[in-house]
Amino acid sequence: MEQTEQRGGGGVPVTDPRGVLRQGRAFLDFFWDIAKPEQEVRLAATESLLRHLREGKKDDELKYTLKRLVEGLGATREAARPGFSLALAQVLQAFEEIPLCSILEQIKEKHNLEKVKKKLVRSAAFGNFFGVMALFQSGRLVKDQKALLESIQLLQQLTNQQTHLRDLPRKTLIDITSEVPEAMFEEVLFDILQGDLSSAFTSPENLHLLLVGMQKFPGVLKPKKLKKLFGSPTVVNKENISRLVELLKSAAKSEKQDKKLPSVVFDLLQVALKEGAFELFWNEVVENGLLKEKSGPVSYMCYRLLGSALPLLSMEQLQVVLKGKVMLHYGEHAVATQGFKFAAEMEGYIDTFLSGCDDPERQLAVMMGFSTLTNQGKPVLLSTSRAVRHLQAVALQKYICWLKDMFLRPELDCCLDFSSNRQKQNRESADKAQQKTARLRKWIIHRLVNVIESATKKEESLVMDIARFCFFHAFFVAKKKNSQIAEAGVLPSQPLSERDHMEIENYFFGLLQTLNTLPVLGDTAETAALRGKHIHGVTADGKLWILLLTEYANKLLSSEHVKAVKPFTKEQRDIWERTLQSAKNLQKKENRSDSAKVGAFQQLLLSMAIHLFKNQSETVDVLSDLLNCTERAFSKEAKKKKTDNSEPGWVEVMVEILLSLLAQPSLLLRRISKSVFVWICPNLTKRALQLILDVFDPNQEQNEESAVVVMEESNKKTKSAQDMDEEGSEDSSDEDTTDSGDEANEEVDENFRSQLMKVLQAGNTLEEDKSDEDLDDEAMMALDKNISALFAEQQKRIQAKKDEKDRMRKEKILRRDFKAKVLDLIDVFLVKQSENPLVFDIIEPLLQLIEQSMSSDSDKQELDFLQKTANIFKNSLCRNKQYCKKVASLQEDVHALVQRLVQKACKHTNSAVALYYFSASLYLLKVLKGNTSSALPPPEPKKQSDSRARQECQLLNPGCLNVERVAVIYQQALTQFLSKRNSPLTCSMFHDLFKRFPV
């Protein structure tokens, strides 16, 4: 017992502080670190101090610790106070034998507000406040009645120090009260807090204390007791409306910098619901009271209250809120600020509500409520909102049905519609109803398309339903109602305009891209296995999504009840049917060995077939060529020649087709090529990859005529405006030439000079004894004619040179544009097949491409291409977390590649290029080190639970890396860096090497 009193004697002064000081600086350094501004340092120091006190078990150290921590509570540095407060709380929690009352007495004595000098009042006030906080955070305060009572009294005294502490004491008092048991509140705290509770309507803090007490201790603060306290049995009633409005305004302005809903407002909402006065609170306090205050903080508080209230409300209450003035006010604010200030926060509230709500009807009500808050027909809610991913299957299905019904029969009267001030001033809009309908329909289609990307609980039937709906309204119109075609079952109340069809068409092709990359849906073991194989673009039974869409399109083309927006000609219909027949024939030939081949050709043919509905004239010729290629690829002769190694495989054939499509100046063909390439990526061979890499080889450009150049004139004329915009053809800005200057600076052609001399000599104009006047008219006319013909020929030659120069310039632009498209395929392969050993074959061509771009002209197109190549190299290759895990058989080749890269980095004259080569070598080191050598299994730590041991094991394990060989390579590079004055290597390269590979 004596020992306990001795250790717990926090109030006894330290008799021999020098004894503690003589033990060394390590113990005292803990207190210096606790006072530092870095939070990590403070937490580490607190943990070390506790460990030291537990292990040492020295009373003098414990007493000195308490003394130093109590002194630090009133430190002048703001960052030090919470550090000492937390450390004191941890010490009191660890040593429960220390009485709290003695520590509280130390705090009062050390930071006495009455005795302290005037200039130190602020520090003393904070010392008392953080002292109470430490007692509360220790978790022992609510168990000690005496210490609790004294702490509450001290906090009440500190409320007078508003200049320094503001509302911190009140908030802490509320936090402590909320943690106290009901019996202790009634016995100990009620009497001392009665004055604060009686004056609840004088300040937001006192009101908050009352509201917390009503929720935590309903058995104590009953209606009868409330009437005795402030004259009414309830808080939310007509008599208190004006006072509540003023208090909430004050709370909003006091917490405007925190950008969160004040706690008193949310607690008042909960009390209003409990008292059955929600509508009175919402209508009178919020809408007719707070909203009339033209103040930013008050408006934001109302928006946050709207979002926070959603999980607490019933269906009837949700309808009151979602159709009320706060929603309208929020919509006007979101449009005025273009959603930058609060839209993202409201999206978070919706997301939180939907994720925590189990009632599909309430989920649907909230989604419909925000979808009908419209600005001249266009909903304020983003059409790309990801909140739908939390909708239950029933709610999602009903929401989609509602969206489709609103598309066909827009009910603008049920929308909470508004106009911005600028829109109100512009009253010259011809047909506002039609304009609103068009804006609403555009949003709905984008919303439906985005549901497939965002929703997680979607079924195949739902996806197909949306795809059919979008396809039908993009390319077809119903003549009359037809029950056989679901999309023709309801006719639009207002016919779709040509612009509507075009916008839906654009969204549909975005949806098509999504379907081509969509993982297999379903919860069965078979679908999970397909997802494990990274199979995309197919249904659970293995059918391509695009095949289902073409079958649906064929059904519509054959129906008499619908008509196409752009009817097919006989030639287009023939090519359509031929394509579908070819796809069916491929389906029959499919087996396990040919599944990837069949799937790739089907994907390509059907994608092109769908594009017949968009761009008929362009697609017919391409489809015809593709059908011929497909027939040759699957012909019997091709199978017979399969054993011949010189004959290209189907992957090489497909790559050649895709490259030829990329050569076409069409964004649609570019998208198709990319989606099909994603499909064939797992089957890509070394020869097929080389076909792609040959595009970047300058030797190949010189030896072969590129297909790009051949199509220059014809295709550039037919290039659509959309393709020009989206392909990023800023060629006009890059084509600034100085042809006029070239002509002026051009040296005189010696051949032309000699020809001119001959003409003049033939006219005898150079003879000394004759002059121009001696020539007769006929001779003069003949001379003029000859000179004119000579100059005309010279002008033709100059123009021919200019045309040739212009042709070369355009050819260069087209080649660069083509390479940029092919570079996208490299990017796709590096991302989708990062574990494929073929990645190693891409490294050097990419580096050579960067090197060529850096040494060539610095026009905008060239710089953009260089930036794109560098980004792919850094992000898709070097920084990719996934890499090849089967390097054991390629160790020698990879090590040789490391050596070549480092040597090229050393020999290069440009440090920027050398950095790329050096970074590539570090990537290969990561790959080698991350692979396990079959000859040397990695050592394992004795205890698997020891994370530090596991990290050391991973650090020391070389994997497939030949450390000695690699060390020699980098040692030579380091020697060159240190000895050669103009070395391209830099200090940062070796710093990166030693940091990532310290072994």
C-alpha cells in the first residue's frame, strides 16, 4: 500500500531532479520530441516514453514525467499542447494507480488563472483545458465521481475565457456528458448543469448540451422536467421557432470554416423526429427561417442538413424534403457555381445514404428525387454519378424503367424545374418545352449508358435491355405500336428529332465500347472462372454482346413495324447479310483451339457491321475487304499451309488488318481496332508484335511505301468533322511554312542561266555592233516568245519543287499520326499483358523511338508524340506494379539486355535520353529480383508472424538476379560517372539505384 501511495503521489514535488538528469539524455529527449510539430514524431516519442516507464519502474522518473507533462499543457507553442495532453492521457491510462484528483490539483496549481501574469493568461487557460482533455482521454474520468465533478466545474469556469478558448470548453463538456452513465448524470451532473440546461435557448452550445442530454438520458430529462427548466415540454414548437432559427444561424456562422454540419443542427433534427415535429421543423425553421438568410454559411448548412437527414426520414418525410425549397435552392446554387462548390459533397451524402439503406423503395425515392431536380429540363445530378452502384437489384430495375418511361413520355410537370438568372434574362427561346425535353432525353440516355459502367448489381438481362433501348432509338423509329418488339411497345409522346438520334447514336457507340470490355456477369462458379481468365465482352454462355446486338438489329431490319433512320441500299443490305452469315459460319467452326481466332474475327466483323448504321458509305468498302480476308484466313488452303512456317498465322493476319484500319483517317475504325486488339492481346506472338514494332523502324519507312501516304488525298477530303476534332488534328497550326521566303532566298539555277543565255544569243542581242533598236518586230516577238516559254518552264519546275516539298511534309504528318495510333496498341499491350515475356521485346524499340523524337524537329506534333511515348514508357512499363513472373528461362537474355541498356546510357551524349535507358535497366532489375530462382529457394524467417523479418528476407533474396554480374555492370557505369567529366549519367540515377536496390 505504501508503495502504491509513493508511486501515485503525483502532487509530491521531485526531491532530486538532478538524479533524473544524471541518467542520460535519452529519457529527457522524449519530452523534446513530444513538443515537436510533426505528429508522427510526437506519437513515437509518447510510445517510447511509456515503454521506458513500464520497463524501468522508477518512481522518480514517473514523478518527473507527470511534472513535465503538466507543465507542457500550457506551452506557448500550439503544436506542443496536444502532444503533452495525449502523452499525459496515455500515462494515466497505463498507470491506473495514479489518482486523477491529484493530477487535477497539479494542473490547477500550475495553471492558476487568478495568480498567473496577464500575458500568460492564454497559456494558463489552454493548460487547464488540455489538462481536462487528458483526464477525459485516459478513459478513467467517467469512473471517478469526484474528479468528474471538479473537471466539469473547471470547464464551466473556462467558458468565461471565450477570447482564448472560444467554444472549446462547451464542446468538451458536451462530449464528457455524452459518455457519462445515466445514473451518474442524474446523481452527480444534473444539479451542476441545471443552470446551463435552463438557459438552453441563449447559445448554440447550451442548446446542444440540452439536446445531447435528451437523447442520452431520456429517463432524466422528461417533458415535465423540461417544462420546469425552460417553460415548455418540447424543444421544437411554434413558440420556440424564432429562437431556434437565430441559434442555428449563429451555429452556422461559427463553424463556417470547418465545412461540416454543426452537431447541434443534426441533434435538433433528431429531437424533432423524436417529438413528431419534423414537418414543423423543416417548413418553419429551415425553409421559412434559415433559407431566407442570404448567407453562404447558412445556405451550406441547409444543404448539409438535407444530405444528412436522408437516412433518418420515412417515405412521406423524404417526399417533403425532396420537393421542397431547400432542394430548389441547392439546384440553383449547383448550376450557378457549375457544381464546383457543393455538388461533390452532396454526391457523398447520396452515396452514404444508398450504401446504408436496405429499403429499395426509399433508395428509389431518393434517386428519382435528385433525378427530377432539373435546370430547364436537364437534371442537376451528374449523369455519370456512381451512386447507383449501391442500388439493390429491385430498386435499380425500377429506376431504369422509370428513366425509359421519362424518355418516351417526359413529364416535365413532375420535375422540380428552375432557371438560372442568365436563362431568365434570355427569354427569346423559341420552344422551351421542346428544348427541355431534348435536354432531359440527352441526360437520360447518358444516365442509362453509365448505369452499365457504374452499377455493380446488374444482370445480363438488364444490360441487354439498356443496350437494345439505346440502339433502337439511335437508328430506328416505330411506325406503330408492336408488342413483339418491346422498344416499339410505347411510342414517344414527342417524336425524336434528327439531333436527338445523333446524340443517342454517339452515346450508343460509347456503350458498345463498354460492352466489348465488360467482364462476365453472374455469381456462379462458371462465370467466376471466366472472370479469372480475364475474358471480356461475352455473356455467361459465351456469346459476344455485339453478336446479340447484331441479331437484334437484323430483327428490326426485317420488321414491317419499324423503319431505319438511315435506310440501307440494296448493296448495303447485301453486305450486312453477308457479314452476319460469315459470323454464323465462324461460330459453327469454333472449337477450343480456334476460340480466340474465331472470337477476334467475329468481334471485328460485327463491330464493322454495326457501324453500317452510322457511316454507310465508308463502312461498305472496308467490310467487303474484311470479308475477303476472313474467307482466306479460314479457307481449306490456309489450313493445309498451316505447317509452313513462312505462312503467317491468324494473329499476324489480324494485326495486319488492324494496322491497315488504323491507316484510315477514321475515329470509328480506330476504336474498333483498339477493342479488337484488346481481344487478341493474350494470343499475340513474337512475329505479330514485330509487325507493330516495324511501324516505328526508320529503315522500314525507307524501304517500303507506306499505305498511309497512298490514301493522303482521297481520305483527307472525306474525313468527317467529328474525326478531325477527336483525332486531334491540329495540323493547321503545325504546317506553318516559309515557302515565300524559300523562293526569295533560292539560289539562281545555273541550268536556267545557261538556257537564258542561249535564247538571248540566238536573238543576237549580245553582239556589240547591234542594239535592241536594230531588231525588227518579228525578231523581237520571237525573242519575247522564247523568253516567256523559258520562264514558264522555270516556274513549273519551281512549283513542282514546292509541291514535292508540300507532299513530303504532309506525308511526314500522316506517318507521325499513324505512329501515334499504333502507339496506342503498344500501350494496351503493356497494360493488359504486363506479365507477358514479349514486354522485353518492346523496351529497346520504345527507347529508340524516344531517342529519334528527341533528335528530330521540335514542332508541336513531334513534341506531343514524344510526350506520349515517354508517358507510356514511364507509366505503362516502368511503374507498372505487374511484371513478368516467368523469367527463369530468360535470365541470360534479360541480363544481357540490362548490360546493353546501361552501356548505351553511358555512351549517349544526351543525359535526358540516358535517363530513359538507365530507368529501363532498373525496371529489369525489379523483374529479375521479383522472380524466384528454381536453383536457390528464398530463405524464410523462423517466425512467419514477424513482419520485419519477412521484409528483411525479401530484401536479401536476389531472386533470378545475378548480383555479381549486375554489380560489375553498374560499377563500371559508376566509375565512368566519377571519372569522366562530361558523363551523361547523373547523381539522381545512382541515388535511385541504391535506394531501390540497396543489396
